[in-house]
Amino acid sequence: MDRSPAASPQCLVLGGSGYPAGHVLQRLRHTLGPHVAGTGRHPDRDGLIAVDVMNLPRLEALVRSLQPSVVLWVLKADHDEATLIDRGLANVLAVLPPTTHFVFVSSDAVFGRASGPYFEDDPPTAPPAGSATAAYATAQIRG
């Protein structure tokens, strides 16, 4: 893969094999072309790069190789959202240079209400314990 400055990704989308991130990645690729890279569990699909944010050395090598100016976190755990947020997010933040812009993408589950509209300054509120989104939303809020 060509890593010359003209072809280096400006944007790295973490979680590109997921439904929301896949759409974000597709839109960014349409707009920015080769300046967007995505990671995912299925690297053979859609040109994604295999990386696990829990694997600090591999993550660090990827960030050092790509040198993205923007990183979007659009990850969701299969089973343990709290561990993904606690360890994975810490790893990502640890390897990003201070000049890298970081965008943490979540869902409206962090507002604990059934419907919006929501605004950027609305305080997050976890849904009731035991609800389908409680563990996810609580981990996202803590992150």
C-alpha cells in the first residue's frame, strides 16, 4: 500500500466492519477517497485493516504507520463494552499524538430517553438497569 504523503490516510475509522461505522466509512471514502482507512474484524472485507484496540503494540504500530490527523471511534463490543471502553479507549488515547483529532461516536442510548431530539450539551443519563442498552450506555458514559 502506498504510504506517500499524498496517499496517507487523513482519517482512521475504528470499527469499520460495524453497521454505523461502515456507513461512516463509506461516506468518508466517497468524499476523501484514499485518505480514509478503516479497521475491523473482517480485514478482507472492504479493505479494512485488522487491528484489536486491546493489542497496544499492534495499535501503536498502525497509528505510527498511518499517521492519521483524525481518528473516529465507532466501536461496539460483542460482549463486554466496559472492558472495550476501559482498556481499548485508554490504548487508543495513549498512542495518538497530541495533534490528532479524536471523535468518540456513541448512540442516543446514552441519553436514557426513548426519543430525541438531543443536543450536544444534554447531559448523558444511562437507561434503567436491566434494559437492553444499559451496559452499553453506562460504559459509553464512563468512557
